[in-house]
Amino acid sequence: MELTTGASSSRASRIQSRIGVLGGTFDPIHNGHVAIATAAFNVLELTSVLFVPAARPWMKEFGTGPGVTSVKHRIEMVKLATESREGFDLSTLDTDLGGLSYSVDTISELREQYGHATELMLILGADALEELPRWREPERLLSMCTLVCIGRPGSGLPENLPDGHPGRDAEFVSGPMLQVNATEIRARIAAGLSVEGMVNASVGAYIEREGLYQEYGSDDEKRH
Ligand code: ATP
């Protein structure tokens, strides 16, 4: 298969496959994650989407809350949410490496693995795109992949980012704009409320069986 859109014409002629990369804490993986991966997969005609759980997300290292849920549980939930979806794959690259997870390291490793006939498309919610200047080596990151921004309620379009912002040229895919986020899911579970419709049914059953997020309370925000 020869892909011809989404990259400059000389590069596009060499691109054989196009892989979406969705990194995240996935604490837990929810329907917003699956929706943005689905939108990118369909609109950009991706070969596959890799879900890459972070070992220790650098931007969630601070605070006095209960901390990020163990890698084992987060990986299991990603498996449950993606296993029946053709083209969706789990990557344990970051969690195998351990330590703090930075997208530039993840993409650099994937670039080595896949070579230059594969275009790597880093999928970000619009909130994450805004934070890009704070990330490690954003320019090097952009030299190795194409950024794809999916709309998120409360966040603007890439073209509205300030001049010089490294995310301004991201490809924009208008997503389904689901309000769901993991912080709210943890808070609802701690409060004994249902999260039906916010997470995949088998992820919901797993959370219940393992007793996850019971102690997440009002101080959950301090994790950020
Ligand atoms: P938390 O509430 O714990 O901060 P989160 O719901 O934002 O978590 P993450 O795992 O941190 O989930 O997000 C991974 C990626 O998915 C980020 O790029 C984020 O912008 C994106 N994302 C998550 N939820 C949505 C959503 N509802 N719409 C668009 N993008 C989303």
C-alpha cells in the first residue's frame, strides 16, 4: 500500500504505512481515549494505533495524592479495552523501560523499530497539545513524527495557539468531543457512582473486581 496524503510529497512517496501512537496514563483507559484513537484511525487511514501506557508520566509526578495506579492494572485495562478492536494494539515500550516516560524517547525508539517507511503519528488531545512547549525536546520530537491533535472540550484548535508554539502545525482531526476524563472517573468510583458509558464494560468489571480507585477522593487533583 502506498500512502500519499498527510506528509510532504517527497516523503509521502516513501511512506508504506502510517501508525498512530497514543500515549497516556490510562488510569483508567476510558471511552474518550478509544474515541480519539478511532477518529484518528478512520480519518487518517492508519495501519494501526499503538496504545502506549506511560511507566511514570513526568507531568503527574507531583502532589500528595494516592499516586498513579500500578502498571500491571493499567496495562490490563488497556488490553481489555483494545483487544476486540482490529488495528488497536498495546505497546509496553514505556512500561518495560520503566522510569519517567517522555514522548521524545518513546517516538525515538519506535522510529528505530519501524524505520522510515512508516510515518509515526502522535495522537494528542487538544489539552496535551497546549502543554507541548513544556515537554522534553519538543523540536526533536517533531522531527521524528507528525502531530495529530483531536479536539477536547475546553481546549482550542492548533491554529489558535500562540505564534511560535510547536503545536501550531499539528494536523487537526475533529473528534467526537467526549467530556469524559480519567480524573472524574476515579472520583466517581470513590464516591460509589456508576461509570457506565464512560469506560468499556469489561474495564468497568475489572475495576470493580480489583477494587481500584476506592481511596481516590477529593485530593485526587493534587496528583497533577
Ligand atoms: P487524567 O484525568 O488523569 O489527567 P486523561 O483522561 O486526560 O487523564 P490521559 O491518559 O492523561 O487521560 O490522556 C492521554 C491522552 O488522551 C492525552 O493526549 C489526552 O489529551 C487525551 N484524551 C483523554 N481524554 C480525552 C477526551 N475526552 N477527548 C480528547 N482527548 C482526550
